[in-house]
Amino acid sequence: MDSGRLSFWIEPADSRRDLRLLRALFWVITFAAGFLQAWAARFWISPDGNNYLDVAGAYLRLDWTHAVNAYWSPLFSWLLAFCLGLFRPSFRWESTLLHLLNFVALLLALRSFEFFLQAFLRARKTLGWNGGAEEPLSELGWWALGYGLFLSTSLYVLSVLATTPDMFVAVFTYLVAGLILRILAQGGGWMLYGALGFTLGCAYLTKAFYFPMTFVFLPTAWLATENPRKTLKQAVLGFAVFALVAAPWIAVLSHAKNRITFGDVGKLSFAMMIDRIPQPFFWQGEDATGTPKHPVRQLLSKPRLYEFATPVGGTYPPAYDISYWMEGVRPRFSLRGFLKILRQSAGTYFQIWLLQLEFSVALLFFLTLAYQKPEWKLRLSQQSYLWIPPLIGCSAYAIVLVEHRYVAPFILILWIAAFSCVLSTQADISRRVALSLVLGVLLVTGLRIAKSMTSDFAAILSKQENVNWQVAEGLHALGVHPGDKISCISLIPEVHWARLAGVKIVSEIPLGDGGIFWSAVPEEKRKVFEVFAATGAVAVVTKDPPVGDIKEGWIPLGNTSLYAYRLAPKPR
């Protein structure tokens, strides 16, 4: 690279032209990579995504009884309901609409990240985090590093593939971090605290985890000011605005559950993960984990067969509102379960680290040069308002359940804080060397993105099949009509095909007991089919039945691994 081109990166970005060019480049990359990722996966949908669609459908029908849900946070369902009502897609294209909504969320996340990074760079200058002298990385270099981290985190740790609200959670997380940095740099401000409270309220409506995290972020913003006594009333305003946004939903939810609650997902996740409840959907109070108030109804014990037609709605009622079926569970601390979770969480964080290995190498290089200098520890202390909240968030997930998408925005903020600390010292490194290393890291990230875009583009051109739609059409060809009820044998809850067919799953032999059914004699199988029929089901769906059983009336559903068995009508 010649000196003229390198000076583009090394010299301070006094001219906004250079930054506009860089920004345009990364917006184009984000748009292209995000859209290809979303479109290549447009026919795939997770169980969570199917449940959010079911909840959105309940809102559109004004079915408030089934719309209010203590497990699935409301804001994502509201957005889905708005899009479904506005565009009115057929069932076949609902998953595509969901992916496109998350693609829009990716673009919003990029804009909110820019809001955060702008506040971060302004705080570095205002508060002297750069040591008051020329630092190894220019402002333009910081923007390039930040954009690279955003793309790596958003496309590989979080991903547009997730049919969940986590990309919107990232939007609000970056806004919250940016507002805290502005409060820190400006010493407070009524508008800033009000905006912070409103953003935290929206984040809570998107993910219940943000209710307790609000009591981390808002105190952090208050203590970040030079005179907390002076800004106390402003912080109270932030809490008040948060309460105004969150309280109506908490009131509705508490009324529906007949107890005060801001959401049950945390309690249930703790019980499921720490107490190691093996199949939460079919929880019956085993191992002294509580007394079920209204669990799914067990009709047979060998094989286990459960019925759950009423009163919960949705395509698959056990997943639609697990807080109803697990009402009465009592989470209890188990040291053995806790240690298993910590080990699992450590493994997940290691996987995330491997996904962003190139940034780890760069950070280790800078840390090696800065380690002997005391300034980096001082910067670490000065910037605690930046890294402590996301660290608490990552730690809170670590003691229950860590998934990549849960912690992605926290990880990104921690990356920025870590680079800020090691690049704020008077390290023995020139701007040319520092910029070369950063550009090398971006080159690695860019090659990975190019490979992913090529794979996604090839997948789009390969005439992808909508497997869920094939299953739905197969059921209709078998004489199953929208509004009918279905039973299942040994299926995991990826049941978007049932929503596309307009049917409801009302009974099931759970995973693990299918072998008992398949090895039974024909007379015992007939009795099981009679029990299925008694639950109102008109057909049974399973995956890959034994070859010998296929000849006994199991019909393949399209070009898929799912088969259906038509039940005899229930005698009247």
C-alpha cells in the first residue's frame, strides 16, 4: 500500500468526506450480506419464531386471552402483527416476512451502533481517555475497527438467521450504551435521562431480561456523572419514564397470571437449567421441583402420551405458553446443576471467542505492548461505566443459559472497551503499524463475509424447497383441513408446518418414548391410535418411522422425512 493511500487512514479525519466514504462502504456491505443471509434462510424458522407468529396472530384476532403471554415478550409480536396486518402475506410467506423484519432490525442496529460509537469517540476526547496525546489509532481507524466488530458480531455471533427479537435487543442495547456515554460526557441532562428510561422500557418489552438490567444501566448512568447529587432528580426521571413504558404491560401480565410478575422466562429458565428438568413441556412435578397447578395431561404411561388441547392456544400449546403448564414450579439451587451450567457457559463463550479470533489476536498484540505501562489500568478504571453493565449482563446469562444471540451486543461493547483501554496508552507503536494490524483484521473478517455471501447467493440460486409448505400440502392432500387437530410421535417442536396447514397439535408421545410405540404389537398400537383419536386428532405425524411400519398406513408428506397416519373418526 503506497503512502498516499495509507495516509487516508492514518491522518485525523478532519474532513467528513473520508468518514462518509467509509460509512457508505460498510452500509453497502451490511445491506448486501444481511439481505443475502435473510433471503437464503427465508423458508427456515425456529420454534421461537413460530410462537411469535402465533402470538402476533392472536393480537390480530383481538384474542387477548391468548395474546398476553408471560414467556414471550410482547414488542416483537406487536411488530410482527403490524407487518402481518399491513402486508397480509399468505401462510407460506410468513417466514420470509419474519426474516425481512429481522433484516430491517439489522440496519437499525447498525444505525444505533453508529450512535454509540460516535458517543464513545466523543467521550474519549472530552474525558481524556486517549491520554491527551496522539494515540496509535486515528478516528477513521476507530470507525473502521468498530464497523468490522459490528459486522463480525451481527452476522456471526447474532445473525439475521435467528427468527427471534434479539436483533431488536441489540438496537436498544447500543442506544442505551450511547446514551450513558453522552450522560457521562455532558454531566447529565433531563432529555438524556428521559430518553434512557424510554429506551430501557422498550428493551424490556423486547426481552424480559432488561427489567433487572434496567437497575444496572440507570444507576450506572447516574453514578457516571461528576455530581450524582445534582443529577439525582434526572435519574429519578429516567426511572419514572421506564416505569411509564413498562408498567402497563406488567399490570396486564400480572392480572392475567393473578400474581405480580414482569415475566416468567427467568424463573422457568433457572428451573429448567439448574434443576435439570429433562422435558419441561411435559413437567409433572418430578424430583420435588414443585407442585403443578395445571400440567399437560398424561393419558398413557407406556408409552407416555400427553394431551394439551385446552386451554392454551397456539400451534403447539406446550411451547406457546410454557409458563401456564409449569405454573407451580419452585426453582431451587443445585450446586451440581450450577457447575454444569458454568461449564456449558464457558464452552459457549469459547465458541464466540473462536468466531472472532482475528480480533482476539489484534487485542493480544496491543495488550502485550501496553501491559508494562500503568496507563491501561487507569483507562480501565475510567471506562468502567462502559464495560461493567455488559459484563454484568454476560455474567447473569452465564449462571442460567448462554446463547450466542443473547450476549452478542454485550460482547461488542466489551470489545470496544477492551481496545479502548489498550490503545489509550503511550505504547511503543506507530500509527502505521497499528493501522496495518487493524486493516489485516478487517481483511480476515471481509474474506469470511465474502465467503458467506457467496454461499448464501449459491443457496438462493439453488431453488430452495419450502419443506414446511410441502408438509402442509401433504396434510391437505390427506384430507386434513385447516382447524383440524393433529397428534405427534417423537417430534421436536419445530412445527411451523402445522401453522402453515392451519392445524393444532393437541397430543403427543414425546421424544424418548417413540421406540416403545414402534416396538409394540399391532393391538397395542391400535389402542394408542384410539387414545390419539379421543383427543380430537384426525391424523398422527412422525419423523422417519421404521421401514416396516411405513407399509401399515404411514403416508410420506412431500419430499420430506415426515409421515402422517390418518386416524379413524372418533366414534360418536
